[in-house]
Amino acid sequence: MSHDKIQQIFDGWAEEGTGDRLEHAHGDVVEQVVDKMNIHAGEKILDLGCGTGWATRMLAKAAPGVQAIGIDLAPQMIARADELHSFTIRARYDLGTFEALDFEDASFDRAFSMEALYYSPHVDKALEELLRVLKPGAPADVIIDYFEDSPGTARWAELMDVAMCSKSEAGWKAAFEEAGFTNVKTARIVDRRGPGEEAAFEPDEWTPDWATQVSIHENGSLWIHAEKPA
């Protein structure tokens, strides 16, 4: 898997409006996690894989004076994030890759990522970089929907025609620990809105039947909380 291939996919999503729809799709889960993150006033937060910047803006609004910086490798996603930006908050959106973050060591008070880390061609290097840019003791909160314990998502890599990093919940925990993170914990976050109404369900290639829709919802999103050693 190359960065160019991933960039093409997400630039396309930005142009066709899929990027804008992700806020509705993932907003409740992110809201639940952000509420549990105990973000403090004045913190500097990194958002890995910011897309159109909706989660970056949510983070920036979480406490007074928070500065949130979103990173994404798709120029069209960054352009759309800039279009949607609110000048009432301290947020910005930068072009870059997870494996070569353009920040000094120990630059951030915490990091966040929603549905992005498994796209990295080199997850071990991405975790190494994430650890590097965090301050000692700083937490990272990563959410992913594509993981082995959610079988309804198993075909996503095939459908997108990219090699996505596939790990179990235990495998992701081990990956963070092997990268040097401590106090690694995992949990499932289930969208409070439910799977929808079966009568209104419309199948597509991602959810070809109602059983898949329900399975993905019930297995929830995987939340990984980890900390850089103090």
C-alpha cells in the first residue's frame, strides 16, 4: 500500500462529499470518547487523519484555549477542512503523513485519531512517531472501526482496494505496547443512536444485509487509550 493510493481515495472522497458525511457517521462515538478524555484548558492536541477537520474542531472546542492541529495526507481533505474552519477556535489543518510528523519531539499534550491509523503503510513507524511527538506522560486516544473482532468490516480492505492493517483488539493493544506506550487500555464504544430501523435499511456494498449492519453496530468502535511513559 502506498501513500499515493490512499491520497487518491481520500481526495476523491473529499470531492464527492463522502468526507462531509463522516461527521454524521462517526460523530456520536467521537463525542463519547472526547467527553471521557478530560481535556484541559490550553492543551495542544494532535489529530491524526483529520479529513475535513470535524473532529479537530470538536477537540478545539473541548476546553478554553485548546489548540488542535489536524494532519492528513489528502490535499483535498485539507482544503475542505480549511473551508469549514471556524475562526472562533484555535485549530489548523496540515498536510503530512503519520510516519514522518513534521513536529519537534514532545510537542503535544495529547493525541487523537478517528478511523485513520489502520491506513498507515507502516503502523509501527506511525506509532513510533506518535510516541515521539507526545510529551512525557501524555495520552493518545485512537478509535478504529476496522478490526478483526468486528467481522462485519472484514471486506472493507477489499472494497477499498487498499491493504489496511488488520489486527484484533488484543493485537492493537500489543502493537501500542511494543511501540513503547504504557497503561494501554481498550474498550468498545457503541453508537447510542443504534443501528437504525430495519424497515428503512438500504443495503450497499459495505453493509449488504441487515445482519451485517447490526453486527457492525453491536461490535462497536475500538477505543485504544495509551500513554507515553512519564
